[in-house]
Amino acid sequence: MNTPFRIFLFGLLASVIALRAETPRTIVFFGDSLTAGYGLDDPASESYPALIQQKLDSAHLPWRAVNAGLSGETTSGGLRRVDWILRQRVDIFVLALGGNDGLRGIDPSLSAANLQGIIERVHGKYPSAKIVVAGMQMPPTMGEDYVRAFSAIYPALAERNHAVFIPFLLADVGGRAELNQPDGIHPTAEGAAKVADTVWRALQPLL
């Protein structure tokens, strides 16, 4: 191989690498009203996925955050909806569903099967996508046995799928009146900022 041609190939390779580095990759936040930003004045800027986008931009990282949260969504609804979401490229998939299942007293084994089905759909289309599982917890009023069975879904799901695990999406927010709206369930803007910090810590090693 002569020197000019070698230089040309090296230059071409460098251009391809640079182009790939600049092409934004995608994080999909797949959840319910907690992800959608229910009750916030401006979910487009105050929901935790929007705040993650701000952190990405501040760090000059070529990532795009997609808020695929839907208020009222259950794991069954998520399983039906996920194929539509997967029409776009997914590099990181943050699974934050199940809270509505728990509040409705749905059998945890059904919720677990639906969540597993969602992950399998993601990996079926994007085998290299990284999965982040955000755990949920139920209030004691649901009964000790149910609370324990429900909470166990998430670590088992993360272990089975070699996923990054967030033990509780609402860590340092759930149960704190000053960080929640009057319904006691959905975070205020300040609460959403804390949720974003929790999720950001889990995402950073993947970026």
C-alpha cells in the first residue's frame, strides 16, 4: 500500500469515527405519570427526563433524552405500547413502570411478566441497548405481604437481565410532603430534580 493511499484511508477512518462520535444517541425513559411529569407547571422542562437532558447538554454529551412517560400507564399497557416506542433507535432504555399496578393491587407475578416482556421486546430489536430498571415501592397500607412481593420484582428483574438497577425511583422524595404535590404521589419540581439526580447517578457509567 503506497503512502498517499494509506494517508487517505486513515483520514477516511478518522472522519467516520468523528461522525459517529457526534451523532446523538438516545435514552428512552419508559414510564408512567412520574416520568411524564404529571402536575408540573412545565413537564417539558421540569420532568426528570427533561432535567436529564439538561445535564447531558451541560456535560456536552451527544445524547438525546426521550420522555416516553404516559400518565396512568400500567405494565400491561406498557407491553402493548412499547413496539411503537421502539420505532426510534434506543441505546439506553430506562424502565420505570409498575407503580400503577401496585396501587391497583395487581398480582406482582403479572407485573413481573409484563416488565420482562418489555425488556425482551427492547433487546429483540436493539440487542446492544443497555437497560436500566427503576424500582418502585408501595405504601404500607397495601399490606406487608403485598409490599414485600411487589418490591422484590425489580431487583430480580435487573439481575435476570444484567440491567443497571435503581432501587427506588423516588429515593429521598417518596413520603416527604414538601417534595410532593398535594396527592402525595407525584413530585413537585424540586422533587423531580432529586429524582433526576438519582437517575443521573445510574446513567453516568453508561454514557
